[in-house]
Amino acid sequence: MAGSPASSRWLRPRGRAASWPDGPRRRQARRARWRRWAAAALAAIAVVVTVSALRPAPAGGAGVPTLVLAHDVAAGERLAADDLVLATRPGAQRPAAALSSAGAAVGRVAAGPLAANEVLTSARLVGDDLLAGQPDDRVALSVPVLDAATVGVRPGHHVDLYATGTGARAATDVVVLAVHDAHDSEGLGAAAPAQVVLALDPGQAGEVARALSALQAGQSLVVALRRETGQTQ
């Protein structure tokens, strides 16, 4: 019957918002929903962490400020600020002697031809101490040669120079101040030859200059490494 206690207890109260008892099933359903939301949030965080871990790091490590050439610079030219660009290079892909600020290069003289986009190192510049320890009359002269690296020429070695066309000796027992390997010149689209910077007296410098001017097309100077003093067979 409509007025019996058994049926009236399931009727919603009149005049106020309906309110169902918070029984065990509703609490269990609520907890299940919370667990699903928490599992979804944790799954999303796991995806973000995994993607970040799998993202490849920059090759060679973090970027380091590195000074590069804005365009080709001829040997003997004094560098200006517009000759240089400060770029970012991975630490493992830049020479240990690479310069990292324009202030370290502006005003200094190129010891040999410098190519556009080349990483600039202190060895590519004429330093104030390049002739340190040499006799007062010595001059530093950069000379293009066939690849000097193949005979292991290094600064401090004593070498002779020969012309490939005539075999004439252009210099005898001169000291190497710096060695620059051959490299591609992007601006000119051709390979720049290897260079050796030599300590020469005025007479030797004149002989080398005449030997260079006498070279025909396709000829070059070659460097011969002399045996060190005291070295035996």
C-alpha cells in the first residue's frame, strides 16, 4: 500500500534535493574511478619521461661557443670583427685549441689562408711569441707545400725545401714554427694546400720567395724532414 512503511522508505523526500545513502557499493565505485584516473595520469607521466629519455642528445655533447670564419681570408691579412662569426659547436666536434671569443682573434694576422666556415684555432694565427727563442734577424714566412703531415713534420723540426719541377733546394735546415694541413675552401670550391710557417733569415726568405715565383703550373715545394741532432741510424 502507498502508505505502508515498507514502500515509503524508498521514496525520495519531497521539498529537498534527493540524497541516496552512501553505501559500500558507491564507495567502491568511487575508489575504482580514482584508481583509473591515477593509473591514467601515471601512464601519461611515464610516456613523457620515456620520450625525454629516448630523445637523442646533441652529437658530441652540449654546444660550446666557437669562433668560425665568415668568409675566406688570405694569409697575412689582419682579422676584423666582420671576418668572424661566433657559432655553437658540440664540444667533441671542435678542436681543443678552438677560439671561443672574437676578442681573441680581432687584430691578429692569419698565418696562412683561412677558409669560410673554418673553426679558428690559435695555431692558424701569427702569435706574438711565434718567433720566441729565434735569432733577432729571423722572420716567419708561411710557405705552401705538398702535404707535410705524411712525413710527420711538427713545430720545432728542422727541414729542407725542394722545388718539384727542378729539384732545386729552396731552403736548408730551417726551423718549422707551425704546420697547417690542407683543407677544403668552401668559398673558392677548391682545396687549399698545406702550409708550413718557417723561421728564416733574410737571405733564406729571399731564396724561398724566388723559388715560389719560379714554380710552373702543377709544380710545388716539398718539405724534407732532417734527422734530429744526435739521432743515430
